[in-house]
Amino acid sequence: MNFLKSEKNREYLWQVLFTLSIIAFFTFILRNTQSALDKQGIASGFSFLSQEAGFEIGESIIDFFSDDTYQLALLSGFLNTVKVAFIGNILALALGFIVGVTSLSDNYLVAKLSKFYVESIRNIPLILQLFFWYSIFTEVFPSVRSALNPIGGVYLSNRGLYLVSFSDHWFFNILPLIGILSVVAFFFFKKRSIKSLERTGVARKIFLPTLLFFILVSFALWLVAGLPRELSWPTLAGFNFEGGVHLSPEFSSLLIGLVLYTSAFNAEIVRAGILSVDHGQWEAASSLGLNKNQTLSLIVIPQALRVAIPPLISQVLNLTKNSSLAVAIGYPDFVSVANTSLNITGQAVELVLLIMLVYLSISLSTSLVMNIYNRSVTLKER
Amino acid sequence: MNQVIEIKNLSKWFDDFQVLKDINLNVKKGEKIVICGPSGSGKSTLIRCVNRLEVHQEGSVRVNGIELTDNVEVIESTRKVVGMVFQHFNLFPHLTILENLTLAPMWAKKLNKNEALEIANKYLDIVQIADQAHKYPGQLSGGQKQRVAIARSLCLKPEIMLFDEPTSALDPEMVKEVLDVMTKLAEEGMTMICVTHEMGFAKQVADRMVFMDEGKIVEESSPEEFFNNPKSERTKKFLNQILH
Ligand SMILES: Nc1ncnc2c1ncn2[C@@H]1O[C@H](COP(=O)(O)OP(=O)(O)O)[C@@H](O)[C@H]1O
Ligand SMILES: [Mg+2]
């Protein structure tokens, strides 16, 4: 048997055997489930998606009522997942960055506090933290009528968080769009700067034109819109607030829990990244007369981030996946809505498949975007 | 009194271990000092005390008459007049060659971008590396990297240059291009302290040789005397080892 003597062939053989056994296993499970469902008279397939859902969803970005379809219910849950994951990741990265840098501060107290934060948060299970924050909202905060008002425009109560916001004018609604356009403009200016650097040896400014772009476009549209400047204040109306932005206790506690938990891991990654930068870089920078902050921001952090980005990507994905713990405190994320749908329809195979598909595509698209960014900052070596 | 560096009774410890033992050394403006000695004898530590990358415990170090203390302003302004070149180059790998050179003039000296670029291009020409200006350090050879590192220090227009074994991490064929740059710098009157074992360079450039062993200056003499007629046994032994 010469075939099995080759190391490579043996590896292939194992892989083929492994794949076959996995396929066999899933076929078995699928068959079993299907026959069980058939016995209960549940038709397989995705046709149930266009049936009336018949249940309410606590909060939704799109309009959703109980006589809408399962399709719309799942979309609403999906958008809720995206909402908490998107805002959560931005906050967790920012907080993790700050804590990671301060944990290496020369100030003993600051450094110790950062370490204490990281150690205590990392070592308590996330689900307990979620219960804790949720109980703060529901058990500790007062009713709407006696809502806490720590600073103007912010109201805390057992109905969640109410914040002052811009009024519902189209100008304020397109502001985020101008922000996205500015990001595009940023990359345009960056490209222009690199081109000019290569051609003439003089780099052109990047941040200033981007800022100007944002301000000018916003200002022009603001003029066109007729100088809207009304704010929408939360005001007590009956048993609830009206106006402003409302964050539900479920969303707020999920967001706080996910952000604090993930930021502790992000902080450790940033810290390790900074420590991974060769000591010679610090010495070279300070021997050139740069002060500590300049050395940190111009030399060390840019190099530390390169090391930190791959593990930060997996924390971004972790937060996204952990957002499915929402079900424990009743925030209607995708898993929670799918779960409710499953309980009503019994379409287990289809819904589990959908959950897998949704999380897989969120994960893949997140890592795609982050990997493109990672590649753009990787060091150029010969 | 035109001593630009005055080191008096300098002693330094790493925990219990005494690295520098009662060092006295003065350097005049324009003088070139070559320090040699066996590995671990404290050469690097000594020159790192001159720009306060290392903190000493006893004695004093004065640069241009100003004593180095914990005063951050004194340290930062001293570092702008004392350039340092490291054994492992320590270029900033995330910046282009040109950015490596303009960084300190812009941030430490607050020059504007065009002034910084002008200076950077001038020194890139001097070390003959202008054609690599837009590459990254990772794309250069060791000799090129070290020439960039020298140019980077020179962009701050320092009065004193410290070299810590600038050629010992290089492949043999690249040593000369770096030594040539250093020789040119010496000829232009730069005050230099070089830790190096390149004895050819030392003979050609040094005004004074300093031999260190076990944290002490064992011998300090002119190059002629040092190479032809060393006084101490340890110097003789060391010279025998590296010249043969
Ligand atoms: N940061 C440090 N901590 C502890 N010991 C050190 C440190 N730096 C250097 N040493 C020790 O001090 C001695 C002198 O080091 P160094 O000045 O680098 O010698 P040289 O440059 O002559 O080879 C060596 O024994 C070295 O191990
Ligand atoms: Mg050394």
C-alpha cells in the first residue's frame, strides 16, 4: 500500500473521512427532525414567512404590528440586532482604547483603576451583568413621574432613558448621510495627498479639507432647509414622556452590558498591542526630542493598532454574537424574534437555518470590512 | 571653557549591579571620541546617560553647561541638541523615509511642513538616499536604514552626535557606506562620541580613544598612543583580540 505511505495522501484521506461523517451526521439529524415535524403536521419550507405573525414586538425601527408577517417580524429583529451591535461596537472600541492606554499610564492610581476595571468586568459572566443592569433600570430607577434628571435634557426612569434630540426635520435626518459622505471624501483627500506626495514630495492636507467639506455641506443644506433649530424635549404627558429620543430599559441595559464587557477585552488587546511595540521605538522617539504624548500618539499607537486589529475584529464579532443574550432581558433582537416565531409555528429547521445564516453573514461581512482595513494598514516589507 | 559635555564622578546601578563606576569624561566642541571595550562593559549605558535615556544615581552630566536632572524641559531641549544613532536603527516602520525625517522637526521643533521637507530632502541627499524617500524602512537594506537613521538625527541640527555601535548589526559589505557618512560628518566638525569596534575608522577620525572595562574607564589616550603603545594589560589583550 504505497498510497498510504505518503503524508499528503494520508491527510487527504482523513479530511475526506471527516467530511463524510459530518454530512452523515447532519443528514441523520435533519431526517429525524423532519419526520418528527411531519408527524405533528408541520409543513416544511419557508412559506410560513408570509403568514401573519400575531405577536407584538417591544421596540422596532420599522413600523411593526401584530397583523404583519413573520418576514417583517424577523426583519425588525434583525435591525434591532444590527442597531445594538453597531452602536455597541463603536462605544466598546472607544472605551477599550481609552482604558487600554490609561492602564499603562505613569500615574499609579489611574493605571491601577484601569486594571481593576478590566479584571473585575472580564471575570463576571456577561449574562449576570445584563441582569444587573436590567434590574437597575427596572428595580432601582423611579417611575416616570419622578424620573431622575441628572442634567438638562436627560431623564432616567424605569421606562428607560429619554434624551433631548433634534426635531424631526428632514435636515436633521440627513445629517448622518452627510457624515457618511464625509468619510468618502476623507478617502478621496487621502488618495489625492498620497498622489501629490509621490509626484511632488509634498503631502496635501487630509483632515482639514474633510472637516471643511462636512461643515460647508451641512451649512449649505441648513440654509436651504430654512435654518431649522428646534430641539425636541422629552416632556411628561400622562404616564409617559413624549418627544426626544427614547432608549428602552432593555436596549439600554443590553447596550451598557455589552459595551462594558467587550471594552474590557478590547482594553487588554490595546494594552498588549502597545507593549508589543519595540522599546527601541520609544527610545528613538524620545531621543529626537518628542514628548511622551507625541511618542504615544505618533509612534507607538499606530504600530500597536496594527498588532491589535486582528484580535479586535474577533471582539467585534463577539459583541455581535453576544447580543443574542438579549433574549434573557427581553430585548427583541433577531434570535429572540426567531425564537418566538419558532414557538408559535414550530418551524424549527427553517428558523435555526435562518439564524445560522444571519449570524454567518453578519460575521463574514464584518470580517471582510475589517480585513480590508487591516490590509490597508499592514506594514510594507520587501 | 568650551567643554560641551562634562561627566563628573558618574556612577550608575541597575538594581544592585553597578554598571558605571566613577566615570569622568569631558568633550570639547568639535572633538571626536571613540569608546571601545568588551561587551557588557557599560559603553552603551554611558552614552545613553548623555541624552538621559538612562538615569544616573551619582555624579553629574552637563551638556552645554546645563546639568541633566529630572526636569522634563531640560531633558527635551537637551535631546534636540544631542542626536543619537542606535545599533538597530530604530526607524519608524509605519512611516515613509521622508516622514521619518520630517517628524521630529515638525513636532519637536514646531517647523512647518515645507521647512521640514526642505531640511529632510537636504539630508537625504547628503546620505545619498534621496531616491528612496517614499519607501518604507522595511523596504531598505541595513546600510540604507542606518544612513536614514543618521539623516533623521541630523534633521534636528544637533550639536553633538552619539553613535552606539552603528555598524555592528550590518552585513560586512554595508559597513563602509555608513562609516563614510560618519567620516564626512566628522570632517565637517561635528562633536561626536562613537561606540564602535571599527578600528580603521577610529584611527582615521578619533581625537581621543576611551577604553572601558567593567564599568570603568581603563585607558584614555590619543589614537597613536592607544594603538601603538597601550598602557594597561587589559587594553593590550582587547586590542589583540579584535585586531587579529
Ligand atoms: N536595562 C537594564 N537593566 C539591567 N541591566 C542592564 C540594563 N541595560 C544594561 N544592563 C547591564 O549593564 C551592563 C552594561 O551594559 P551596556 O552598557 O549595554 O554594555 P555595552 O554597551 O558595553 O555592551 C551589562 O552587564 C548589561 O547586562
Ligand atoms: Mg552596547
